[in-house]
Amino acid sequence: MKTGVLLLNVGSPEAPTAPALRTYLRQFLSDPRVLDMSAWSRWLLLHGIILRFRPKKSAHAYAQIWTPEGSPLLVHTRAFSAKLAEQLGENYRVEFAMGVGKPSITEALKALLCEPLRELVIFPLYPQYASATTGSGIEAVLHALSPLSNIPPLRTIGSFFDHPAYLKAMVEISAPASRLP
């Protein structure tokens, strides 16, 4: 049996367009962990203001960073997932999911659980805990797993902002090009 690793990232719109941003923002900002207010207030803010004006402005900003392969967050998360799978080797299955957008948490879990797992490691890709990211992602994984009758043992990776390997990586990518080997 293999160990499954589910990498969680926040998500991305499907395209740098106003309709795609409207869909993305509606899903993202409907989460009570993201907009921490009463359901009625959240609905009014979202539908009365944000979804009327923000998608067009956000689409313009996303168009500036969009790559031929798609959203930079999706492209880099996919590459990280593939590299991690390569590094971990054949005893691991690695999938990634977006809290908003595709691949969804349900899709990634379906791919991971197509065979029995020794353990499922839930790895939010956020160095520090925040309810709107880590909390929301873990809650969504647990919700997606809840109807299943056979759930593998779960382990969640917590905050890693102070882990020496993470700090070393941040120093390396932050160093001026002239100091890099």
C-alpha cells in the first residue's frame, strides 16, 4: 500500500475573464471562513457590491500574469506536485487540489483513493495557519471524505513557516541573482 499525499492550494479562476472571475469570486467569497460575517451580510456584500464590480477589474489583473499554460498558481502547483512525487518515489501517490476551481478536492481525493492507502497526508501549501486557507481546505477535505465508509488514517501537515528547510529555501529564492551559485 502507498501513502497518499494531497497538496492543497487556494485555487484560481479558469480563465482571466470577467465571467470566470465572477464564478471564482462567488465560490471563494461565499466561504464563511473567508468573509467572516453573518450569512446575510456576506450575501449582500458579495452580490450587492463585489460581484458587480470586482470581476472586470480582477480579470484585467489576471490577464497581466496569465501564461500560455494557464494560471501561474495552477502551473506552479502542478510542477511542484510532479517534482514532489518524483522525489518521494513509488511508495507515494501525490495529487493536488484547489480549494476553488480545478482540480477540485473531490477530484483529487477520487484519484488518490482509487486504491487502498496506508495513510493520507493532507498538506496545505500555506506556511502559516489561517482559517480562510488552511482551515477551509482541511474542512473541505473532511467534508468530501465524510460519506465514505473506508477512510484511510489521516495526517495533516501544520504550519511550517519556521522549519529550517523552508527558511533555507526562502533565503535562496530571495537572494540576488549575483549571489546564487
